[in-house]
Amino acid sequence: MSNAPVKYNQLKAMLSIARASLRSILKSPSAVIFTLLFPLIFIVVFGFIGRSSMHLDIGVTKSSLQNNPIHQALASMSIVSIVPETDSTEFYDALRKGNLDAVLDIQKDAAGRLNIYLTTTDAKAQNKTIVTSVLNNIILETYKHNPAFNAMPIPVDPTIHETVIRSREYKSIDFILPGQLGFSLLSTGVFGVAFVFLNLRQTMVLKRFFATPIKRPFIVLGEALARLTFALTGALVIILIGKFLFGFTLVHGVVTVINMLLLSVLGLIVFMGFGFLVSGIAKNESSVPPLANIVTLPQFLLSGTFFPISAFPKWLQPISNALPLTHLNAAMRQVAFEGVPLYMLGKEIGILVLWGIVVYALAVRFFRWE
């Protein structure tokens, strides 16, 4: 009979830690609230009332005349962002996908009449009507109510020529749900990891782990696996509720859901790095919320979670575009509504990976086991 020692099973120990941690998460009201309840509340509210503030992104072609009252009036409106054309194909592709509300091309004919060539899309049916109404109001105010214009022998008021591109309707839920999914993942990754590892360190649980044969990386992997399981379950619930209650667009059905879950895994791994960093810097539990909020609040507010980044002031947009949640939200929306495959999201995934490398390098530098 052999008396050889039984080899310690690191994988089994890791799974035991993951199961125990998952049970602990499920018993935590704050984890359920931030991961599932808050995002669902926002989805329900925005799903029923739509976006509370109106904003129009109007593209202007390279050839369009800009030295005229119509263009100047549009550019001065607070609800309008003028987007200049850079590439014609990408320009009209953005309109078709609902990233632009309309494309404007103003030309003058031989008689001196301004002709407004307006291209809109069914992707944003409500905004299409609003753009046309805004232009008609500008024409009324600028030309028809102008005494100098009425005194002309032959008025040459502008004419609107509208072309509509047929496309899928871009609903408010198609913008809101990916943002709330990102909100959920960021909350789980930062607050969940920061509080748990600080608590494990303070209660000497980590020190007790060291008395067992389990290796340190498997401790971290066990905790990470628990959070991945919890967060992906929450993400699936959010996606399904959005789909069946509010008509959230999933272009390729199950394939789109799988791609969104894969992006969720990548996003959560990056955000857990912020959690490890916060737990390493924090001296006690009372210092975790301020540090975690420094990481999460700017991203909640500036990453296109509730409002499109194009609605922000120009000076603020580069800051928004540098945040990791911005690129996770953008990737989620492209996958869900446009059907973009993951291999074509090199920019968004690359920036998330770069953030992950930086934040984990800092987390390793500041993380403390005891």
C-alpha cells in the first residue's frame, strides 16, 4: 500500500473559493443593487419615457454652402451639433446606422435660390421629423417673416428636397441598455473587488489562506471567477429584459448575445484591475468609497452611459474618448445594433486591453496581501 502524499488540487481549491465567494456576493444587498437593480431601473425609466433631452447630430457635406442664414442658424442652436464630412462613404453609413440624424447639403441655383438637400433616415424616425420642422422654422423666421424679403418683387425662399434612407429604427433602448450594462460591469469590478479584498486582508482571511497549500494566483482567480459568474448572469438578465420588454435590437440574435457577453468578460477583467488597485491603496473601509468613486463617477457621467458624447462640449469630448467605459459602451452598441463582428472592433478592444495592461501593472505595484 502506497504512502505517497496526495497532491494538493489547486483547481479544486480555486473552485471552492469561487463558490464561497459567489454565495457571499448573492447575500450582499449592495452587490445586487449595483449590478442588477440600478441598471434595470434606468432601463425601465428610459425604456418608457425615452431620452429626456433632445439633441440632433446633423452632418454637413464638404460642398455645402456655409455662408448663409440657414447654416448659421443651425450652427447657433444649442440642441444641434454640426458634423463636417470627412469621408463620404463613412458619412452616409453613419446616417444609415443612426449615428447621424440627417445630412445637409445647401446649394444655390442660377436664380439665386437656396436649395436644401436633406437626407434623413428611418433609424431615427422622430428626429427625422424634428430636423425637417427645425429647418422649416428657420426658413419662416429668416425669410418669410423678414420685411426685406417680403419687399422683394420675386421672393426666392429656400426649398427643402428630402431623401429618406430606409434602415432599422434606432430606439432609445438601443442607446441606453449597452450603457447600463457597462455601468453594471464597472460597479461590480471596482466596488466588488475593492471591498472584498480589503475585507479579506483586514479579517486575516488571506493570511489564513497562506497557511494552506493553495497558491496566491488561485486565490485571486477564485474570487475573479465568482465575480465573472455573477456579472455575466446579471448581464444576460439585463439583455433579455431589454429584448423582450422594450424591443432592444439584437441584430444576429443569439450570436449577438454571445458577442456582448464576451465583451462583458473583457470589460469586467479590466474593471477588476481598478478594484485591485483601489483595495491596495485604501487604508481602511471608509477610504474605499472615495477612491472607488474617483474611478467610477467620471466614467458613469462622461462615457456615453446616459447621453451621447457628441452632446458634451468640444473640450470635454477628448477626455470622454480616453476612458475605458466609453469604448466598451461603443463596442456594445456596434455589436447589438449594427451587427459588427468582434474582429472588426480592433480600436475599442485594443484600448480596453491597453487600459488593462496599465491598471494591472499599477495594481501589482500597490496590491498588499497583508
